[in-house]
Amino acid sequence: MLTQEGCLARRQRLWEMVPDHIDWLLISDPRHVQYLSNFWVQPLCFSSGERALLLLERDGPATLMADNFTFRSAVHEPYINRTSLVTWYDHKHSVSNRDHALFKALSDVASHLQGRSGLLEAEWLPTGAAALLNPELYEFSSHQEPGAFPFVDLGSILRLLRRRKDPDEIALMKQCMVAGNAGQARLFEIAEEGITEFAIYREVQKAALEAAGRPALIYGDFRACHAADPKTGGLPADEGRKLQKGDLFILDYSVMLDGYRSDFTNTVSIGKPSSQVEELFALCQSAMKYGEAKIRAGVSAADVYHAVAKPFVDAGKPEVFPHHAGHGIGLAHPEPPILVPLSSDTLEAGNVITLEPGAYVDGVGGMRIEHNYLVTTEGFDRLSKHEIRLN
């Protein structure tokens, strides 16, 4: 989980990024509420999809607003000073519109904001909630060009703040990596002709959950590519397709704990790989090494992309590598920096990124490999520890 020290440090950095005349901030994106307070509703519960609002006051308290059942569904104790809770369900009466309960919790503190300037995270605040606040009390712009008026767009400020991961965030992501490593290791033990994609999904999930030691969300690609369909993905097909000789099973999946995640990949050959498959795999491995040589703070994301693409270009096969070379991960997937040829992003110390070279050829098959990295001023710390090999 996130630490109190980390949440308070992020709040301080946030206040340093907004104008001095702003007295309060209303946080509405559930990811950002967690990012700043450690309040996270367990997605695998009866309150899945419900949320809270977080009010931050300069040199003042942090207030969490929610209905009573949403508050009790929090995975961890939030780091706040006070709450504004509305009873939505008491086991005696019929329930009201649950969103209106959240609005009532906000209205109970709205009068406290009268005459003071604030910022709303407008992208995530329902209009029904915004109507409770006098429009003259806040500043926001939800239709501005990227990079314009950065001190007015609270949502963009928060996303910029998220680029640099703090120690508590990295620690949580490392837990995700450990669980992801266990699932990748299990793949090598069970990947063989005749097993279904769904059976692999179950076994990988079991191994990852056992390594995590607590409930987690697991998603990604659990599918086999082959000569006739070299680029496919997603969860196992409903019909439970069985793996066949010549298939290339791609396990590109994420383990999510408290909203943070891992995301790394391996491809396993079912049976002895052909020389063409081995050639593509060698290109992917070379691409990853070229990309790793570029990773460090201050390097442009586009330069990293071109480094990853270089082995494919040098081999006269640029078309077999059709997608991004990697991306940032954290509370979202993907998030900046994005490693693509026209990216305007620059790597920063504290970014957690992936390198994800892949190759797909009709009549041969498709594959992808991937590692996760913490960007540093000197280079990187590779967070994923799984073995990458064809069989």
C-alpha cells in the first residue's frame, strides 16, 4: 500500500505546482484520490465502481467525502484528517440514488469554501456535483490544448505529477512484479501441445495470486499466435482453443494491486521453433538490448523507439515491428512517456516504463517480449525478473 509519508510528499509537490492564490483543491479521479490519500475501493467487492471525493486545503485539513458503504469498502486506512460521510444504506431503509449521497457529502462542506478560490479536477467531477459549488469560486478549463495554462488544468497537473514515482509507489509496483514473475515461470512448466488457453490463464493467475499473497486483478493477453493469425490478443477464447505444434503462446499480462500494476511479456514456442521464428526472436532480443542502452533520464522517448526499431530496420524488415516500443505504467496503462516515433515525451528519473519489441509475419507467426524498468539519472533498474526464452 501507499505510505503516509509518500501521500503527504505528493500533496506538497502538488501545492507547489498551483498558483499561490488557490486555497483548495477538489480531487475527483479515483486514481488521484488514492494517489494523494491511500483511499482505494477494492474492485472485487460490492462497492466496485463507487468512489469518493478528496478536498485538500492549503495549510489545512484533508477531507474525504463518500457514502458510508463506499468508505467501509476501502482496502486500506486513508491518510486524511476528517470525513464527510452520508448514510446511504443502514440495513433498515430503502436506498437512495447512491451518487446523490456523494453529492450530499460534498454539499455538507461546500459552504466552508465560500469566498475562497479553488481548483476542480473537472474531467472527473460530475456536473451534478459541480452544480453544488458556485462557479465563481473556482477556475478550470476542460477544453484547452495540451500544455496550455498548466496551472489552471488540475487534471493535467496531477498527471504530470504522476510521472515521477515515489518510493512507496515503486515498492507497490515491485510487489506486482514479483507476482508477474511467478506467472511467467508457471507458463514454462505447463505450455505444451493440447493444453487450452483457458487452462494456462487459470494456472498463471493461480501462481500470480499465490506470489502476491492477497487478492489482485489480473488482465492481459493469454493467446496463441500462429502462421495464419500472427497477431492476436486478449483473454482466452470462450471455446477453449487447445495449443498446437507451431503455435507461439504470448503471455503479456499485468498484475494490479491497489491500482498499480506490472506489465511484462514472454512468448513460448509450442514444439521446436522454426528457423524463421528463431530469427524473429533474435531480432526482438537485439531490439531490447538496443533500447536498454538508451534508457536514462533526459533521453527523448522517440530516440528510445528508434533504438528499439534499429535491428528491424537494419535487417530490412521494419514492417514486422508495427507498434510502440514501450510505454509508461503506474496507475494507468499506458501512461506517459510513450515510446513511439513522433513522441514529444522525455524520460525522467522516477518514470517506470516498458520495452516491448514484437515481430509479426503472415505465414510464420507473431511474438512479443517485454521488461519493466525504473528510469534513473544513470540508466535504469530493471524491475521485472522473468526469464525471456522461446522454450
